[in-house]
Amino acid sequence: MKLLGRKKDNEGEPAATDQGAAVDGSGSTPAGSAPTTAPKGRPTPKRNEAAKRRGPVAPAPLTAAEARQRRKELRGPKLSKEERKIERITRRADMADRREKMMAGEESYLLPRDKGPVRRYVRDIVDARRNVLGLFMPAALAMIFFMLALPSLQFQQILSYAMLVLVVIMAIDGFIVGRKVNHMVDEKFPGNTESGFKLGLYAASRASQLRRMRAPRPAVNRGDKIA
């Protein structure tokens, strides 16, 4: 007489035997041992292979001295005074060379905001134009100096009105240069997808700087015709 569930258990025995055979890699199960699955916590083959590729991981330092020693080893051999001096000179020369190439307008050395033929064209338009915006910084500094040097209340009130008028003039000139830039860019680059507001703001910010302080430096002269 078969007990309830015995048939189900008997049917499952071959599968368990096969599973045990797959674990130990042989075609049979060792005598006296029941078929078992892989123990928990063992890494999967993929994770194990990744660990082999990475190699052994160094243990964490136990003391501050050990941590300092490890940082020294990572930095490499200690340089002498002359070697450090040569390294500083080389680094400064490299930085100066990169800055000079950026000021000259080489595309690979420009900041992200200055890259592209559209931005170069905008810079040429601004640099060839006589901008009233360029007078804002020196005029504002002169007014602030006079306000501090002459503490007369009436004179300071006059300068405050003059400053307000100057701001209005600068805003009007910035609007004019922005419209001009967008109009010329649309004609030169019909497929341009950059917004007109960004181009106008870029042109106005460059026009508000003194010519000798613009970066990259101007590639055209004042009054040159930009086509």
C-alpha cells in the first residue's frame, strides 16, 4: 500500500540525484550523502569572475600612520627640490600655453560657452562694433569714486540720477546689439537651433567688457565689415 505523498517523493528523487551530481561534478552521488544544493553565500560565477579580474583587494589601513604610508606609496617616489622646481615650471608653462591658445580662439581650448562657429560669429560682430556697453564699467567706477569722495547729499543725489540714466542707456544698447546679432546669425546660419535670448545675452555680456579684457581676444578690428 502506498502512502499519500510517497509517489510524489519518489518521483522527485531522480531530479534530486541529478542536482547532486551537478553540484559535485561527477555523474553519481557519493555514498552516505544526500543530494544538496550549493551553500548559501557562495558568489555566483559572474561575480567570482569579476573578482578574479579585479585581483585581490588590499585591506583597509588600521592606523593613521599606515594610511599615510599607503598614500605615500600611491604618490610614488619622493621628488627632490630640483625635481619639484622643474615640475612647477613645467606645469606653469603648460597652463600659460593652454591659456594663450584659448585667448587665440583655438576651438579645442575654448570654454563650452565659446565653442562653435555661431559663437565665434557673434564675437566677431560684437568686436567689430563700437559698443556703448563697454563704457558701463569705467563710468560706474568713476561715479562710485565721486560719491565716496564728495559726501555732499545734493551731489550724491545727482549722481544717483546719472547712474539710473546710465543703466537705461546700457539696457537699450544691449537690446540693440542682441537684435542685430540674432538677425545676422539667422541669415548666416539658417539651421541654427540656439535660442535668440542666449545669443543676445552672450553678445551683451561680451560687449559690456573692456576690449582688452575679452576672452578670447578679438580677432577683428573695430569698424571691420562682418559678412
